[in-house]
Amino acid sequence: MAEEKEQKSFLKKFGKWAPIIGGAWIVLNIVLPLALLRIPAVQNFLVSLGDKLPFDIPGIG
């Protein structure tokens, strides 16, 4: 019975942080990289980096 109460309090304690952590994860892993890819300087850097690779990756060039 004590374990049940402990689990419920754990969920209550972190329940209010779950949307904040989930939103931050989405922003850092999806929104930020897509936003960076729209910047021309980042695009030019990635193209020049792809040209410097000593091997060929299909679909890159």
C-alpha cells in the first residue's frame, strides 16, 4: 500500500513538468534543426562539408 502512494505522489510531482519537458524536447529535436536548415549560411556550410567528404554518399551529390 505504501508503494502505491509513493507511485501516485511521483506522478503528481512530475505531472506538471511533463508538458514543459515534452515541449522542450520537440523544440530542441525538431523545430530547431528545421529552423537552422532554412538559414542560407548553414545550407552553404553543409554543402561545402559534403564536398569535402572523401567518399560518396548516395543522395547527397
